[in-house]
Amino acid sequence: MEVDLLLGDVGSLKAKRSVVRPLVAELKRRFDVAAAEVDGLALYRRTGVGVCLVAADRAHVVEVLDAVEQFVAQRPEAELLSAHRRITSSDDE
């Protein structure tokens, strides 16, 4: 999943990092997912954060991604603009 975020009062890349790094770290800790900033690296107020996980069943993946999306949407320092998901399975060619 990739979430597109608009950051609040951020005027430099250093200030952006002070918002994005704790968010990414909390996603990893709370949801046991892989997460990283993947888009908007040179922009001050926009960022894309990628989140992925591997699970035995699709239902668990959907449950975790729903929780991640809700968590990000509730963050006061960032506005969730969009969330795009792509779920694949070992049956996909």
C-alpha cells in the first residue's frame, strides 16, 4: 500500500524528516510491517509512504492495511490524501 500525505507546518526537508521518520517507525513497531518513505523525497510538504507485509491469508493482510490506513488518517501532523493498495498472492502469475 502507498499512502500519499500532505504534511502540516513543514518548511524544510529537515522538518519533514522530523515528521516522517517517527511515523514510519511507529508503523513498523505497531503493525509489524515494512514501511519507508517512497515518494516526494525532494518536496517539503508532500510524501508517499509505502507499507507492505506478508501473511498466510488475504483477510489478515486486509485487516492490517485497514488498521494502518486508519492510523495514518488520524495523525494530526499529516492529511491523508489517498491510499492505494495492491494485494498479490502466490497464485498470481
